[in-house]
Amino acid sequence: MASPRTFVIVGGVAGGMSAATRLRRLDEHANIIILERGEHVSFANCGLPYHVGGVIESRDDLILQTPASLAARFALDVRVRTEAVSIDPVTCTVVARDLETGADQPITYDALVLSPGASPVRIPIPGVERALVLRDIADMDAIIAAAQHARRAVIAGAGFIGLELAENLRHRGLEVAIVELLPQVLRPFDIEMAQPIVERLRENGVEVHLGAGLTGIYDDHVELDGGSRTVPADLVVLSVGVKPESALARDAGLALDERGYIVVDAEQRTSESAIFAVGDAVVKQRFDGDPSPVWLAGLANRHGRLAADVIAGRPHSAVPALGTAIIGVFGLTAAVVGRTERELRQEGRSIRVIHTHPTQHAGYYPGAEQLSLKLIVDAATDRILGAQAVGAGADKRIDIIATAIAGDLPARSLADLELAYAPAFGSAKDPVNMLGYIDDNLLEGELSVQWHEVAERQDQGWRLLDVRTAGEHDLGAIPGSELLTLDELRGHAESLRGESVIVTCKVGQRGHTAASILRQYGVTVANLDGGYTTWRAGTTAQREPVGA
């Protein structure tokens, strides 16, 4: 009988633990050793902000497994407070250092899986040592301890973790301010889709300073933009990004990309055939665009399992990453998949963009709330490149669109998806179906104008007709628009023959009807995509004063 093989996993969270447990299921006799530098393995790091705010009451609920439980169930040799300090790919040896005693032990492996993760970026500013971060259980404990004596918190960075932490510190009763260098929150969204999130934060007492750089941290305040402004703070948390923990791989001579992320093939294999890598330290192949890091727990777990399958002789290739993510901010759901309009226009891509603002279920059923949807499509191929959703039902719709992308369905085919319908759950024409209908209209020659293109078109001589009611127009209208209600439009259509006209309504639906009428009277007509609702969100975001 052959000697049992030895598999070493560096990093005992998410991808590393998925690889370890999968390897055990595939090989009962292997020696499987997990080296974890921290104090805990298999903890729910995505739940950390929610324990800070008391939403998850018990700290123990975040610790999914312990070294003892993993040894009992999976016969894994889990070594916490043990760091992998070097790798020799030639001899297939990794040196493990006991951080309590300082003793080193060489371990020879048949296969090595690296899942070292990423560490928070600490920006080089005065007082940065006073700032806390949130990446593991110890970080969470430190924030909770500090929050018990704090009144005012500043969070630098408005990504997913920063916003989750802002909400949960508000739940604890702290005054909270967010400082973000970008002109918007949540970089994976476009600016007009991010604006409702900014408004929801402010409605719940969170100060949001956009386009503001954190330049100093002091005992009772932070300094912004080189000292031009200050914000009171006795608790500061940095959430400005992460960098890959790839020094071990670099020192072993493994291939890294220009950003320092570990390069792997479709089977998660590094440039050394016996070494695999998964998780936040690894660059991923995207379904569109260049390979890039994708910091998602689902991918880490999936790739850990895949690496184990390859090691065990059951090879298959990783599916390109879509970047599907979701967040809740004070009851407002925001979800995203794929590319943004901002990125694609910067790349010079030819795209179609569709905004809609339906309710999440039948409008006549009690509790109907607005859902804002954005679909981004390749103009030449009708391939879905991305989608964003904000509001009730966002999770369901983004998951449907992510599945459509994975199945390589063209955008037009969204109209034909047969989705579950009852008044309490959706509409007979689901919001996803409606995206397909709109795309079909555009493919058949209907013209649309984006919110950020209106002013330029007006400068070119296009008239802007608002086909809403007089009451709606009085509550707010696009500068330079002319009120001509939809019900009155036919009586004036002949007078518009030969003109170039943009029609706008609240969300685009009445604008579509108006455009259909005018087109048949010889008018060159474009519908304002997403109507006044999208235009208002985008232009409001653009008008945000620096530091507001």
C-alpha cells in the first residue's frame, strides 16, 4: 500500500479550509496540515461588522469550527498561531514557525495550497497607528472594546465593509462619519446608482464626506485634505482597501502580477506545479476584461474546493468570475454583477445602458417599493456586461441576471425568462423581463439618451419635452424642459415634424409611449433612459460638493 500523501494548507479561513475539508473527503488517508498565523480558523469574517453592532449577538456564532472540532470530524492537523515562513519548491518543503515558542519545523508536502488572504492597507499619514482595521476576530474585538468608550467614529473608506461598519456603529449609538476619496460610495456601482445609498446613510445620521482625503489622525479628530477641514473622532477605522499577503509566494519565486497578486491557471495552480493558490491573494480570470483580484468569500470557497479536486486527480477548470456582490444599508439593498458603465466607457467600449425603476412586486399589492435597475449591454453582440440594482428585490434580480451572464444569454432573451409570479412576489412582467423588452426596443431602432448626455444634446439643439403631468413637473423638472403631457401629445405631434426631440417622464415608461407616437409623425426622437428619476440621481451625485 502506498504511503499516505501529505497536503499542507497555508491559511485556515474560507478557501484554505474548503480545500482541506474537500481533500479529506477525497482522500481518507492523507496527512492534511493547516497552518494558520492567527488565533482562529474557519470563522465567518463577513459577519464581523454585524457583531460589532450587536445584530449577531453571540461572538461564538462567528467561529464555525475549532482545531478540536476539525480534528474530530475531518482528522485535520490544524495549527493556529503557526506561520509558514518559507517555501522551497525544489524540495517541496515549507517551514512552519510556532509563534508562541519561535521554533521552526520543516514539513515536506506532496501538494501545497496557499490561502494567505489580504491585509488592510494602512495609508502613510500622521497618526495612522491610532487607527483600527477590521479583518479578523481580533480586529473585531479591538473595535468593540474601543467603541465602548467612544462617542464619535470616523470610517475612512466607503466600500462594502466600511458601510456595513458605519451602520453597525450607529446601531451601537455612536455618531459616525464616512470619509471617501472617490466622489461616490461603493466603487463597483456607477455614481447614479450609488446616490440613493448616500441619501439613505444621511437619513440615518451618518455624515458622508465624498471626494475627501484623510490626511491625519489625532487624539480627538481627523484631518481632511491637508488640514483644510477637521472632523471630530475618538475612534477611527481604516477601510480603504487591501493588499495581497503574497510575500511568502514571492520569496519562493512564484509568479506574481504587477500588483503583487499570485498568478494561477484555470486549475488554481501557480507557476510551480505542486503549489496551488486560492482566495484574496490570487488574481482571477474575469468573464469580461483583464484578470483582476475579486475579494469574495464565495469564490474563495469554490476555488479551494477546485484546487482540492485537482490535487486528488479530478481536474476541472475555474469558471470566470462575475463579481456578484450585495450589501444592505439601513434596510436598503444594493446588489451588483459584472462591469460598470464607468469602466467600459473609459475603455472605449460600445455599450447600451438601460435604467428602469419598477416596484419589486405588483404595484396594487400592499407594500410595493421602488426598485432601481441598471443593465449594461455590449452594443454589437447584445452580451450582458453588467447590472446593478438598488431597492427591494435587488437580490433576486441580480441573481437572475448573474445566472443569465453565466449561461451566456443575450440581453434580449431576458424578456422570455419564465419567472415565478404572484402579486406578492413580482409582476406579470417581471422587472428582469422589462429589461429584455427595453433592450429589444433599442435593437429595433428606438433611440435613448443617458442622463449624463442630456445637456450636450440640448446644446446641439434638441428640444426636451416633459410628458409627465403638470403636478409632477411642478415638483421638479430638468432645466430647459417643456411641459407637454402624454395625453396632449398627439394634438401637437404634427407641429414637431422634422424636429429632434428628447422625451422624458418619471422613469421612462411614458417616454417610450411618447417616442412611439412622435416617431410616426416624422420626429427624430429619443427617450431619456430611466426618466427624471435617473437624471435626478445622477446630477445630484455630480453636484456633491467636495467633502460633503
